[in-house]
Amino acid sequence: MSCCLSCLAASTCGLCGSVAAGISRKSARLAYCGLFGLSLIVSWILREVGAPLLKKIPWISSSQTHTKEWYQIEAVLRVSLGNFLFFVTFALIMIGVKDQNDRRDSWHHGGWIAKMVVWLLLVILMFFLPDIVITIYGVLSKFGAGLFLLVQVLILLDFTHSWNDAWVEKDEQKWYIALLVVSIVCYLAAFTISGIMFIWFNPSGEDCGLNIFFIVMTMVLAFSFAVIALHPQVNGSLLPASVISVYSAYVLYTALSSEPRGYACNGLHHSKAVSVSTLLLGMATTVLSVLYSALRAGSSTTFLSPPSSPRAQLKRNLFSMAKSWKKGKKPRKKKQSLLVIPILFST
């Protein structure tokens, strides 16, 4: 039996390593995103079934009586800390790497069996740390989560600007109409979500002034940025403002739905169906934003990535200029809007 189990473990490890190596040959970024997705699945599993196991670990349970929710948070934070140490370590190793001629680039693209072993060991070791370390990390991670929301805003802005430019460059009336239709749909969705939140998080007979303030301010600020984007002197676009409005409404919904169970202004009262749907939507948003930022930053010098070698940069610039002149258009710089104020209020 032990021989069979060891063979099965070796085969599984070899299969995972070969799959990761195959993906890495095409794009190491996809392999890292896959590892990140695996960590989310592990966190979810431990959150649902790991509480009884954590209760049996003396340095975690100690002599205090904790709730099931406390153990669930503890499991997720320990997996999160292991991932944080893993990715930060490799990020520090790759500082200053500008092209594949650097020797450290082989560490980035190869050695996936060793990487997976290191990742697994780090996650396991986090369960041997005392509670005080995880408590401190939990407090710091809240600030990191707020920073990640701002990063998601930049990701959305980069995506919507690229989307807007791609349709505008077609220089056909139907694409301008399509941009207008998408923008209107996004605004209708944002104000519809806000109206639903007025019903859910402002029950009749309750004093929910704080909830009303956040909902109203998010709507007002989103509308204000639409007006600013359409101003002739700004030379902006309505599409980024509309997409950010929808995202602001989504962030505000997740914040209000996370209010305490006994809070009278929380009309959802932590329904299990709503909690699961919110969790799934949040995970999907996180995975998509991380995947997009990894692919975009790894192939661009304009978005969350350091400049590459001067020769490679010159080659890209010449290619971009030639492409623009071929179309009979002058190269132009893409403007980035800073529509982050609604997110700050929503957060």
C-alpha cells in the first residue's frame, strides 16, 4: 500500500510539473496565475472543512474558545501568508531582469517542480506559526486589500482605454454607436444596482444614514466623472467612466453586504445563497484582474512593468510608429484617467 501511494504521489507530482512546464514554455505568467488560482481553491477548501482540523492543533486553538468563523479566517490567512512569502520572494529575485538573457530568467521560466514544493512547504509552515503572527498579518492585509482595490481600478482603466482606442481607431460610425450603447448600459446597470441597494440596505423604520450616504455619494461621484469626461477641455471618454461606475457599485455592494449579521440596516441578513454568490463573484473578479494584469504587464512597458532594454524599447517604438503611419494616423499618447474617488468612498 505504501509503495502504491508513493508511486501515485510521484506520478501526480510529475504530471503537475510537466503541465506547469508546458504552460511555462509558452508563458510563465499563465503558470503563476494557475498557481495563484490553486491557492484560492485551497483557501476555499480549508475555509469550509478546515475548522475541525485547526481545533486539534494546540498552538492555534490554545486555551481559548473560538468560533467556527475564527478558525475559517485563520485558515485563509495562513494560506494567504504562505502565498505572499512565495510571490514576494520571486518578485525580489526578479528585480532588474529586463530580458531573457539574464541568468535569473531561467528561475522564472523553469524549475516548476521545485517551485511547487517550495510553495507547498511555505503554506504548510504557516500552520506552525503562533496566533500573534497571523493576527498582525491579518491587520496588515486589510491595508493590502484596499491597495489591491486601487490596483483593480488601474487595471479596469487600462482595459477600458485599450477597448475604447481599439473601437475608435476603426473610425466607423457603427463603432461609435457601439461605444455609446455600452456606456449607457453600464450606467443603467450602475444606477439599477444603487437603487436595489437603497431597498436592501435601507429598511423602512431604520436609521441607516451611513448606508444612504455611501450609496448617494458613489452615484454622485460617478455621475460627476461622466460630466468631466465629456467636457471638451478634458478630451476624455465616457466608456471608462461608465465601467468604473459599475465597479464602484459592485464594491459598495460587497461592503454593505458584509455588515454584521445583527445589524438592522443589513437587509440581506447574511443569506447563505447571497454569501456564496458574493464569494464566487469576488473570486472571479480577483482571478480575472490578476490574470489580466499579469498578461498585460508582462508584455507591455506602459502598465505596471519596468522598462526593458533600450534596444527592445526602440524596436517597439519603431514598430508602433510604422503601424500608425501605415494607417495614415499620427502616433498619440494614451491618456489615463484617475477615476478612483468613487472606489475610495465605496471602500
